[in-house]
Amino acid sequence: MSGDTIRLVTIGRILRRRWRLLAVLAVLGALVGYGSSLLFPPSYTASASVLLPGVWQDRELLTQAEIATSSVVVDRAAATLGWAGVSGSSLRDKVSATAADGNIIRISGTAETPERAQQLSDQVAQQFVTFAGRIAGDSADPEAAQPEALRQLVVQASRRITDLAAAADPGQTVESVQTRTELEKLRTTLQDAIKKLDQADPAANKANMVVMGSAPRPSGEAPPTRTQLVAAGALLFFLLAVVGHLAAARTSRRLRTGPEIAAALGSVLLGTVDVPAERGAHRPRGRGPRALTGRLLGLDVRWDLPAPQTSGGEASRQLRRRRVCARLREQLPDAGRLLVLVPDGDETARRAAGQLADEAGSDPLLRVAGVPVARPLVPEREDESGALVVLSAGNWTAEELAGIAGACADAGQELAGVVVAGTVRERPARSRGRRPDGDEPAPAVAGPVLALGDDPGRGSG
């Protein structure tokens, strides 16, 4: 799997074969989330809205939101609330402000109780309106900053223009007519300015901020709640377990193909042998707390191996065994006896080696022997013509197989070949019910039925 693309079938295989472990880890994650919720007390959030009349640009609204959470506003709110042991610096992280649609600044306050959250948001909103109004009213020229003072100045200028126009030469000379015309234009301009000032006075509007009522008292906890922490812990541990399985499969160095296994042993691949899958046959038979825990959590089942394919029947499996025996005879024509090495713990390979020995009979005579993988030890060569290694794919690394090959060399056993064992599923037996109409039974054939590749001159072996 180290070179394969991660597919949904891989995730499904993990869920099917590791569901016990995943369930235990999810429960453990839920407990961790519950424990973390005990460390952080519940909090509540209330929000108050402040309306900003007039025309505001987006950048101006963002500036007002920053002013609402400034240290000046929060410190004044903390001083007004007078909570014991609570200062403006500690409240600064519990207050937030956002600019909403419709020129509204939404101020949120978070506290340990719903009542305190409501009081905090209301007080910050009030202090913000007061502070913003004071900023809008402050100016270096107070007379010019006040809209009413500006109106008075414009009115006085208009009256002065009227007086000048009346005092001008009433004659019809060119100079007098031009003077009166310029004065009328100036008065018209001032009147237009007064109208515009009356219609839209941004300074006055922006100073008249309104708090849109008291903040509603929160009815539930602010996120993350205890339920959310428990669910997040369970989901996090579940995903970490799945990712851990995928990462372990990606970094696995177990050999999965016949040519790779043969190259690691320094021999030739003679073929594959299929054995029917048996429930519990691939499970380790160890004892003790570790083995018991592995069986309870499903760790004794390999998840990264693909599901066994459907067998073609006993005839197909026998054909594979005969082909392996035939290649073995071609490899060692004068072999009378061979040592069959099976790694300890490889139950599939042990069953395949026994079937090969039965199939070969005495040509050649196969003697099955187990070899430990951790510290390989092969029996000394006596009258054997060599050694045959039978093992299943996906269980052993190149270093472990190289150790077996080295043990064979130390014992004087020459490797004759490698056989890869695999498991297959038996086809479900067909029920012997009534045949469909029109189906006639096949005529019986006299004599034995030969599988493909059988030699008519040779017995079934």
C-alpha cells in the first residue's frame, strides 16, 4: 500500500477491521473533551447594538468598531461596573465589536453569568456612545465646529450683503449693475449652503449615536460548549486514528509482491499457492494481557491486506500446486528430498506448505520446518537437495527475508525457490433445487476429469 493512492475502499477497510479500536479511541477523545470542559468554566455572551445615523463609509465604521473596544472605553466601563477583582485590561479580551449592515455597531461582552454578560455589553455600548459624541464635539475652533454657529454666521453674512446692495449706487451705470449682480450671486450661494447644511449635517448626525435598547440576556452558553468539546474530542481522536493507520501503511516496508519477495531472498519465484480462508486462522495464538487486549480491540487482524478473492474451486487450487511442483522438478531434476521453510506465525504459509507436500508426494519429498524470523535458525543440511521457502505476502520486510536467506547459507541449504501463499474465499454452495424449465443435465463423462495443464500419462499425484 506504500505506493497506492488512498481510496475510499482503504478507509472502508480500516472502519471494518479496526472499528473496535476506533470506537475506544473516540470514547477516549470524548472523555478528554469532557475533562477540558471542566478546566474552562462556562461563559455567556450578550450583544448590544448601536445605531450610527447619517452616511458612513466602510472604513469609518471599522474605525468606530475599533473605538468601541479601545482601552479608554473598556476602562471606563470597568470603572462604572465596579466588579471586584475585574479591571479594564482583563475585560479587554472579553469585549468585541463588529460593523453590521445598516450602520450598526454590534458590541458583544462575554462573562461567567448571563447577568454579567448583559451588564458588560450594555455598559460598553453606553461608554462608546459617550466617548464618540465627545470626540465629534471636540474641535480646535469651537465656533466653527458647532453647526448652529455656522448658520448664524451665514445669516449675518446674508444680511450684510443685503445692506451693501441697498447702499450701492441705484443708478444704471455699468459699475453699479455689476456690483449688485455680484452681491446677489453671493447671497444665492450662501442660501444654498444653508439649505445643504440643513438637509445633511454629518457632524451633527454622527454625534447623535443611539443605543438600540438593552442587550438581551443570553439563554445558552457561548461556544465552545461542553457538548461541542466532547464531540470535538471524539472526532479528533477518531480522525487521528484513521490518519495514523494510513501513515503506518504508507511507511510500511513489508513486501507485497512475489518478485520483491524472491529478490529479497535471492532466489526465483516458482509460483503462488491458494488456500481457503478460515475464520481465526490468521489470528495470533499468543496469550497474556497484551494478546488479550489485541484480540479485544481487533489489533490481531491485519487491516491493510486486501480481502481474499473468490476461489475458482479445488480444481483451480490443485492446478496451481501442480504447476509449482512441476517447476520445482525442472529446477532440481535429481532432487529426492527438499526442506520447506515456513516463517513462524505464518499460518497461511504453513497450510500451503502442507498441501504442497501432499501434492508432491515423494517426487520430491518435502519436509516442512518452521524458522523463527527474529533470529533465523535453519537445520543443518543432511540428505536434502536444497530448501524451498513458502511464505505469505505482506507480512515480512526485506531485512527479515534477508536474515532467512543468510541462515540458509550458514546451514549449507541452497535455496531452490520461493512460493507465495495466499488466501481465497470459497464459492457458496449452490442449492440443489429444481432445475429451471428447459435445462437438461449435462451428460456424464466416463473416466476422470483432468484439470487444465494435467498430463494424461501422469496420475493425479
